[in-house]
Amino acid sequence: MQNDDDDGYGQVDGDRAARARFVEFKPASAGQPWLRGSMPPWQRWGSTEQITIPFVSVAQRSNTATLSRVAYKRPDTFHFLFGARLIVAPEPAVGIHATITVGFNVLVGVGSSVLKIELFEQFRFDWIGPAAPPLGLLWSTQVVAPDRNVLGVSGNICNELVGQDITIDAVCTNFFGPTQAVVEATAFLAPKNHVRPDWFAHGPPEVMFTGAEDGGR
């Protein structure tokens, strides 16, 4: 009988008992904060939505949907991918020009400052009845920004967004009807450098990183 040493059953006093179920303590990692939430943060960074565009009147011929929302908790640089597809098209009469546009409004913010860029990107579907509408996919990873001065100097190409909070809305318009349309709009965002310091933390996040970056979505 062992009186001083562990006998293999979790006892050191010589009494035999069922083997104890020991579980090694492992502190929670601050590197995966989304485990405390409902889903990984990047699932909000992009989506594809089918949007119905009415044609009731000139005042009621547009519809809007939010596609991406980033709350990154620190400034970073993001790449983007936009896409649009015409799913259901109006049937204009012979010789009538039909136009469907899918625009993307971008709201970017850093700290307490916010910049809204309307029609950061826009796709356009045009056809004349009774020709078949263009149902193919339009997409881009670059946009043509406005000219930088009144002289109209071209070549101002943008392929990055800078911000810590970014929201992208699709604004879809059915210009000439005569019936409703359905489009598929896509907006994806991904950080250019996806290395966050809180991923390497082993202690409480409020101690390791007081900027609360680990709560970013």
C-alpha cells in the first residue's frame, strides 16, 4: 500500500478510489474573440442579395440593401469585389429603351470622422425592346474615381478602401420599366493585411490590448 505517493487513482493517502478525471486548465485565448459571439466577424464583410426593383412611378423605382458592414476597431486597408447580375428583366415595347442600374454607396469612417461616397461603383444594364436583356454577370475590383481637378484629368483609378468602419449599400434603379425587375448584387471586403495583434494574446484582452481591438467585427 502506498501512503506517500499517488497510487494512480487520484489518492495519496493509501485509500483506493476510482480514477479521477483530471482536466488540464487552459486559459481562454484572446485571439479568437468571435467564439464569444454568434459568428465569425468576416461573415458580415460581404454578401449577395437578390433585390426587387419596383416600377410604380418615378418616385418609386428604386430599392436599397446593405451588403457589407465592417467594424474593425482599428484603421486598415481593404480590397473589394463588386458584382451585379440581372435576374428578372422588364419587357419593354418595341423600340423602347430599358435601363437598370446597380450602384454601390460606401460609408467609411475612422475614429469620429465619416466619409460617404455615393455611387462609388455602378453597373448598368441597357437594352432596347424587344431584344433580350443582358443577363450576364458584371463585376469589378477597381473603380474610376472622379477627376481630381476641374481640368478633367482622367486616370484616377481606385482599388483600395481605407477605414475602420465600412458599410456598403446597393442602390438599384429601374429607370424605364414598365414592370419590376430583380437583380443580384454582391459586395465583398477583405483587409489587405489581415494580421491583428490580439491574435497573439494569451492573457485577458483588457490587459493585453487596451484598445479593445479584439472586439472588432
